[in-house]
Amino acid sequence: MKEIDYIVVGLGIAGITFCEVLEKNNKTFVVYDTGNVSSTKVSAGVINPVVLKRFTPVWNAKEHVETSFDFYEKLAIKLGIPLFEKMPMLRIFKSIEEQNNWMVASDKKELETFLKPKVIKNENPNINAPFGFGEVNNTGKVDPIVLIESYKNYLLKNNQLKNEDFEYHNLQVNIDKVLYKDIIAKKIIFCEGASAKNNPFFPNKTKISNEPLVIPNKGEYIIINSPELKLHSMIKTSLFVIPLSADLYKVGATYDREDHTVKTTQNAKEEMINKLKNIINCNFEVVGQVAGIRPTTRDRRPFLGTLLDCRNKVFFNGLGTRGITSAPSLAASLYNYIENGLELPKEMNIKRYYKW
Ligand SMILES: Cc1cc2nc3c(=O)[nH]c(=O)nc-3n(C[C@H](O)[C@H](O)[C@H](O)COP(=O)(O)OP(=O)(O)OC[C@H]3O[C@@H](n4cnc5c(N)ncnc54)[C@H](O)[C@@H]3O)c2cc1C
């Protein structure tokens, strides 16, 4: 039998950020992941502190954004690969009224560091923005495929990754340890994203209303090639348009709570193409499409921590629509809870589910 500190189930952004905290604290661990259904891999990877529909800050914006910038910058250096880039985000204004709303919002204490208090003129003839843009400070993007693939390689080199499904029925949980096949670990942490629904240890339904804890929310993106577009900032209106490399852009996303498959659909493709035609004037060709499932929750907060029955089974699930942004900070809070006894804020603590 091999003795280690942690078994980690799932290598999306929750698993990666938790592995990084474990390594920093000299804990030994092994990860199980097949990457079959990965929200992280298909995500836009955008780090943005503002809800651009309503001009309000995202949850814990300052802390989450600052921690994530630092996390991805350091991880890129450690892995020796460019996986993160600071990039401006421009919100297209639809009217004079929106320009005014932006200026009012930029004056608010919680937004003054994030919203530039001026209207930027559109100089790109291929973008429809007669009312100009508002620019958000502190924005960037992670390349999620590079992130996942390079992190997997890093773990493989260190013999810390098992490219296989974790079989829940083979887990044995004792008071001070867990046993799985030939491994004895002090704890196990579950980071399965939307697949948490398959975990028999994760409470799948609320006690009173019988709702699922993690609500799958499918999202699709198209990838376009447009040599004429020449866009160097991310733009947001009814869709995000995110520059990738060369003349490629990621455009999306859709939201769908009914379809829980990761198959791309013609409907979503058409919806995004139609919206895009209102945003840009130049030619483009759709060269790819991806779909993933966001692990959302009814109160838009994640499920972190342990249940009342056992402190060896730890959960890091329900990262929702902004996990790339929030996970680095949440992983640190979760580690401090498990190892250093610092209580988790109630709003993210999985124990809140007992009251539902
Ligand atoms: C279209 C789309 C766009 C998005 N854009 C953004 C964005 O721009 N910015 C942002 O901050 N967030 C964004 N998100 C949200 C973000 O992607 C998620 O919040 C985050 O990726 C969730 O990470 P996770 O690690 O919890 O889950 P996942 O990334 O889904 O990872 C879970 C992993 O666990 C593995 N797994 C599950 N069960 C098992 C098992 N039994 N055995 C082994 N492995 C298992 C899966 O294969 C998977 O690899 C987007 C999401 C989508 C779908």
C-alpha cells in the first residue's frame, strides 16, 4: 500500500488549484482524471471583475481577480508555458443611456477601480459600436487547453496522475484515513465539476425542495477565423468575442439548462452567428465549436468543505459560471479550513445545504 496525504478526484480548475496549494504545503497527493467532461477545458478562460450586463462587481471581485492573476502568472512560469495573458475588455454601449449608466457605475466605490470613467471611441471599422466602448481594468484570459494539458504533463512526469475514472464503490472511509485500491490517504477531495451528480458521497438533492445541488448549465462557443477583424481586445455585448492566436476568435457563449450533453448543436451555432453579425461587419468563417457544462448552483455560490458525517471527504464543487476566476482564492480558503481550522464563510460552505 502507498501512503499519501490526499487523493484528488478531477483535474479541472478546482483540482488544479487545490493541487497547487497541496504542493506549496509539501503534501503528497495523487489525482484521478479522465477529462471526459471538462468545463475548464472549453471555458473562455476570461478573468473579469464586472458583470457586464448590469455593471455590478462579480462576487468577491477584488480578492478573486487579484489572487487569480497572481496564480496564473506564477503557474505559467512554473510550467514554462504562456497560459495567461492580460488583455483589455471593452463593453460595447448600445445607447447614450448605457454610456450614462456606465459613468454612474464607475463612480461607485465598489467599481471605481474596475471601470474606466470615459467613453472610448470605436476606431475599428469592422465593429459596430456607434456609441463606443467602456473599458474594464484588471482583465485577462487563460488558455484553458494549454492549462489543462501542461498541468497533466507536469503531474504525469511526477507520477501523480492516474488517467482513469475514480470508482466510488471502491472507496473505503475510516475515521482517520481513506482507502482506495492500493492507496491509503489522510483525505480525499472531490473536484468533479458537473459530474458531481455521479458521486454517491455528494448530496445530490436538497432535503426540502428536492432540487439538485449542482445544476448543469450547458454552454457553447464557436471559433471563427477572420483575417479582417484585427481585434486586440476582448469585446462584450450580447456575446464575448475573444482574440485567440493569429486571426482566430472564440465567440459565445450560450446558456442551456435542459440539454446536459456535451454535444455541440446547430441551434447554438446559428444563434451565435446571428448575434455576431450584429457586432462585426467583416467576413468570418466558423472553424470550430465546443460545448461544456457549467456546474452552477441555485444561490450562485460554490460548495466547499466537509459534511457533518466525516472530515476526510472534502468537496470543492459548484464553481458555476466563473470558476477560472474564483478557484485560486477558493482553493486557498478550503485548504486553510481543512488543515488550519479556519472556518469557511457560510455562503460557500457546503453545510448550508442542510438548511435547504
Ligand atoms: C462555455 C463555458 C464558458 C466559460 N467561461 C468562463 C470564463 O470565461 N471565465 C470563468 O471564470 N469561468 C468560465 N466558465 C466556468 C468555468 O469553466 C467553470 O466554473 C470551471 O471550469 C469548473 O471547474 P471544475 O474543476 O469544478 O470542473 P471541470 O472543469 O468540469 O473539471 C472536473 C473534472 O473532473 C473529472 N471527473 C469527474 N468525475 C470523475 C471521476 N469519477 N473520476 C475521474 N475524473 C472525474 C472530469 O473529467 C473533469 O476533468 C465557463 C464554462 C463554460 C461551460
